[in-house]
Amino acid sequence: MTIREICDPASIVIFGASGDLTQRKLIPALYNLYRKKRMPEQFTIVGVSRSAFTDEQFRDKVREGVKTFSPETYHDADWGIFSQHIHYLPGNATELDSYKALDAYLKQHEVGYGNRLYYLSTAPSLYVSTLENLFAAGMANEADGWRRIVIEKPFGYSLATARALNQTVHSVFEERQVYRIDHYLGKETAQNILFFRFANTIFEPIWNRTYIDHVQITVAETVDVGRRGDYYDGAGVLRDMFQNHLMQLLALTAMEPPISLKADDLRGEKAKVMNAVRPILLRDTVRAQYRDYRQTEGVAPDSQTPTYAALKLFIDNWRWQGVPFYLRSGKALKRKSSEIVVQFRNPPLQLFDIPRQEQHPNVLSICIQPDEGIHLKFEAKLPDSREGKTVEMEFHYDTSFGKNQIPEAYERLILDALLGDAGLFARSDEIEASWRLMDGVLEGWEKDPRALPTAFYERGTWGPVEADELLDANGHAWTLACEHC
Ligand code: BG6
């Protein structure tokens, strides 16, 4: 059964509308929501950026985006009706007059409603001036209807900059109006972590230090930095992937059950577990660069920016005391795979005649992408022998729900922002807790006395050998259950 979700009529204003994200993700998501009849009865989409487009030119540009990035759902007739809702207004993010003109323009379209969702998809350097100008133009004021703001990543560059940005945000909007995007939270499989843990009774009683030996979180990509060298070289894998996506996956895996799914109950538990992570020791970190990264346009020839990192961390609370969590992510790796692996402890007594090297612990793998599903490995008796064999119980989205049933993360997130549900968006305290940890590692790396601290790895491998050694030291090894999916 699907619960019908009704959104209020609203204007959706995309700042930075000429950028890639609008074409690749935002308009395709809005179009697909429209096709699924999830958009409000009345809505207006207004793209704003410095480029000069007419409405028609902008519609043509974003139609190409839908055709390219959501080809299976594009239909001329649907697009024809949907695109009438799309408008474009040239504007300069740093000039107050542009906001006054935008406000007047929106008011012409907002007949009988005044709700607005502002979507900040500009360069992060423009976030502060956009926020300040929205305030100065009276556009954050809720006298005519609700006002919400979606803020794209990266949210800050460090704890200090994230805090400063939160302060500016809070001087214009209340936290309940703020939706900080982390598209991993919009992924079906990430949302399913909570279902898996809390809509079932059989897993939660063993989800703790008594039964779990360690946890691994892998977000491996085959793509390299591509044309994003300018941005990436200043960021690196810790800011680009760990501070947001990996830390959110960690929080969903390790958090306590919330008392409800209300945004603040959920986010309160995530913030608590992030705050319980012990500062990470330098010796529990590995960083590396794929071999030809420095040849990328926009990258410094002597860049030390890591494109790969692996971390070992501990959570200082009753549930997780002493359980290592290993996190790794990198670009130009062997296979695209995001997976959470929970390895259980060995049975207290080995009754069966299984040689030591063939004794395998139970492993539960939550495959976030690409082959979305869950796997449980356990031991079974090999028929007609005294030996055991590892077998698997599997759940795949494709076989259980049909092919292509998984929507794009942005669909869920935009819909939730329109519905006023911030549960899948990061709250200011979560962001700050996560930056605090990352800052600790980044500062440690900066002060690292070794001359050339960054190791190299070959493209198409699983990263540097140091990452294997990090686990090997505790008798562990990286595993991906979905390796053979
Ligand atoms: C983005 C990062 O947030 O996430 C990119 O900036 C990365 O560098 C991307 O490639 C990965 O997202 P996904 O959904 O493809 O796993």
C-alpha cells in the first residue's frame, strides 16, 4: 500500500540553475514526481542564475537533461504539460536587486498560495550572500506561506566553516526550515537500513558488541575525478565522501532506535552516535592517491590530496564499546560498490570438525548499490560429509520488487522537502559532529612528519596495501559479499 502524500502548492526556486545538478538531477526528479502525480496541484519552478536564458531556452536545456538522465521516463506529451510550470529569471546571487526582482516575479505567479522552497545549488562561495540577500529582501519571512531552504553539499570545508555557515543560516532561517542535502540519505537502500533494523525483531537483539565482531563500510567508485579537478584537489576524499556519505551510513548502522521517525527524534539519535565516536588516531588512517591523479586538469603537480582513504574508528557507548568500524572510500577503484558488512563473532565453542582456516563467521551485508539487496552468510552441513560450507540467504530488490523500482535519491529528497519532512536531511549538530572528526584526521595528516605521506595505488585495484594492513593487524580483511552479485 502506498501512503498518498499531499504537498502544499509551492514555488520551487533553483539558485544556480544553469549548473550541472539542475539538468542531471533536479529537473529529472521534479519531472518524475510530476509523472507520479506527487507534485502539488499548483506549482511553479523558477530557475535563477547569471546566464541569459528565455523560459523557452531554459526549458529546452533542461529537457535535454531529462532525456539524457531519465530516458526511460521521458514522454513528449507529459513534458509538454510539465514544462509549462518551468520559468527562468536571470539574476546575480550577490545583488539585492536581483532578489527583489525575483520576489516580485514569484508573487505574480503565486496566485492563492505563498509557499516557497528555495534550492541552493550555486557554488558554495555564494551561499552566504544568497542567504543574506534572501533575508534583506524579506524573502525568508513566512507571513505569506512557509519558506524552506535546501542546501546542497559541501556544507562547509571544516568544523569552523561549517559552524560559521550554520550561524548565517540560523540568522535567516530557523532550523525547522533548513534541509541540508546528503543524497545518500535519499537512497532507498540507505533508508532500508532503518526498516531492516527496526521493522524486524530478529536483528536488533544481536546488533551490539556481544555478537558483532566488527563492521566495514565501503563506498568504492570506479570513476576518477574527471573534470572536477579544481574542486576535488581542494577537497579530497575525506571532505567529498566521508564527512557526509560515509558518516551518515555509519550513523544509520550504529544509532540507537529513535522513539519515533519524526525528523528530530531520528536526527537526535544520529547526532548522539556521531558524537560518541572516539577521536581517530593517525595510525588508524590510510590515505592514498591513484597513480596519475596529478595529471588531472586543475590538480597541483605535487598535490597531496587523497583520492582514497581508510579509517578505523570506535564508538564509545554501551552498544559498541571495543567494536572496530572500518570505513573506506576511493576513486578509480576496481568496482563500484557501496556496502555495509557486519561480521559476527565466532561461536564460543567449535563442535564440528572444521579446520581453522575453513571456519567462517556469519556475515551480514547490506548492499547499498549497485545490486541493491541484503545477504546473510552462514554455515551449513555439506551433505553426506562431516564438513561445513558457507551458504547465503539473499534478498535482491530486483527479484522481490521488480526491475527498475528504485527511484533516484533526489526524488525522495525533493518530495520530503515539499512535504516538510526533514528526517532525511542532516541537522546542524550532525554536520558539526562529523566535521569535528574529519578535522582531527585532516589536521593529523597536515602535521604528519613523513615527507611524502600520500601512498599511491594503481587504477582498477582495491587501493593501497596499507588499507589491507590496517585490518590485518586485527586479524580482519576487507570483504564485499556482493562481489559475485
Ligand atoms: C558526491 C561526490 O557527493 O557523491 C562525488 O561529490 C561522488 O565525488 C558521488 O562521485 C557519489 O555518489 P553516488 O550516488 O554515485 O554513489
